[in-house]
Amino acid sequence: MSSESGVKEKKLTLSQLVWLATGQVVGAGVVTIVGAAIAVTGYSALFAYSAAVLMGLFRILPQLFFFSTEVVPGGVYGMVTRTCGKQYGGMVTISSLINWIARGTAVISIANYLYAMFPGGNRIAMGLAVWAFLTIANLFGVDVMAKIQSFATPCLLICLMSFSVLCCFHVQPGYLDFSSPEMFTNGLSGWLSAVVLLNYSTVGHALVANFAPRAEDPKKNIPKAILITTLIILVLYTMVGFACGAVLPLEVTAGGTMTDTARYLLPTFLYYVFMFGGPIFALLTTMNSGIMNSAMPVLAGVKEGWLPKFLVKQNKYGAYWVAIVIIFVIGSLPLCLVGRFPPSPTPP
């Protein structure tokens, strides 16, 4: 298959699609948000995360069914215009364009994590360096981006799962005692609140459908990638929910993060390894695949006349370089603006 720039593009394999989807859905919020769930439901947050993943699957089922029958450009753009009419394309294009601002949140987060590990460094410079590296990689085409994802995502999974296994050897007494007042602390309503809270981190893998035109046998492999990723995060998120609550007392874990447990259990060197392989790689994989995931719906709308054509200019690697550069600038601005204020001494 050749792009509009004349570059012959390689098809993304099923394994690459799985790593793209998994890296997209597993963000640093997975490490931090479980503490908020523990605060409303106690140690039953472990089961709330499993339920949240299943709820997330039901939320994305319409997309899964649609992309098993249609190959459309732009992911959600193509789905909306094919089912509701082309007149809704402008709404999807503009809303997706506004969503480019979300890139800045991830850049700030990775800068904060790096600054927490290296407080003597320049927070803005460290954050922009990572963001620039990922942007340049995307400028070399989807193939390079997918190779980075295929390396970083397995490293992320190994790190989080290994740490969760380590926590099995340090479980506090009575952790899974269902008669304990620290289990289901606010009853069914508290547990359901935790499920809803955690659910936002369980649906991002559906965005892999944006890459359908670049995938091998997309009508089969896109749904397969989504289902395989759902199974991966069901196991991973349940293990993360366990690790966040199993080791430290409830008064410490409620509202805390997985990094609190890591700091308690691990010597300094391994703690730094965990921080790189866990929160930082979670952000890195989301940012890496998120550049083109954010761009695809907008570019599909541009091709149908909703925005100026210069946005779909491609370089010799087939990358939409104008859109990618704009996303880089938008993602950089929040960090450059907040950099004037004292940063948080600990990761968010």
C-alpha cells in the first residue's frame, strides 16, 4: 500500500496493533487513580477495577462491531459519518481538533515525574525532550512509531506485573477479609462509585480502530486487537488494584498512589527502575500512539473539506508532518506556561 506521498507503507500486524492499543489505554493514571477508588470503597477497589474493565468493554462494543464490518478513515470520524451522515463530520473534526489540547496534560505529567526523580534538572527541558523525541519518531512514519510501541509497551507490562507479584509476598493480615469494615467501606454505592471512577481508564484501546486503513486484514485484526487488549488490562488492572491496597494500611493507600507502595517496598535503585518502567513508560506509550490517534479524525475531516488542506501534507516517510508539528506545539505550550510556577515535589 502506498501513501499519498508515494511512500510504500507496511501494514501493521496484529501484534503491533495490540501493543498500540495496550500502550494507548494504559496511562499513568492507572498508577495513581486506584488510591481514589480505595478512598470510596476500601480494599474492594481490587474487584471494582475488574468490573470497570468489563463495563468498558460493553461501552466500546458498538465500535468493535462497526469496525469488524467497515474499514473507514479517521476512526470515530468515519463511524459517525457512515452511520449518521456526512453533515456530522464537521462536528467530529472540530471536537477532535480541540482534543489536541489534551496532549499538553501528558507532557506536563511526564515532566513532573522526571522532576520528582531528578529534582536538580530542568523540568521544562526534560518534558520537552521526551515530547520532541516522540514527535520526531512519528515524523518518520507509523512504522517507526509502532516499533517504539512494540518495545515500550511490553516493558511497561512486565514492570507493573512484576511489581504486583512482589506485593504478593508482603500482603498485610486481613487484606481480603470480606467481613472487615475496610472492605466495601461505603457499601454497594461506594463500590459502584469506584467502578465508574475507574472506568475512564478502560476504553482507550478502542482508538486503535483509527489505524484500520494501515492494518493487515483490519476487519478481523482490529476487533481481535481490542479484545486481546481487554484481556490484558483485565489481568493488569486487577493486579494493580491488588498491589495498591495489599501492602500498606488503608489510611495510607486511600487517596494515595502505587508509587507510595513502591517507595515503601523497593530500594532506591529498583524504585527508580519502577518509576521508569511504570508511570513514565505508561505516559510515553500513551503519548507515542496518541499523536496519530489524535490526528486521524481531524485529517479525515480535512480530506472531506472541513478544514484547510495544508493539514494533510505528508513528508517522504508518509507522515502528516504539518499536523504532527502543530500537535507538538500545542502539547508544548501548557508546560512552557506552567513552568514559571514552582513544580510539585512529588509525582501527580
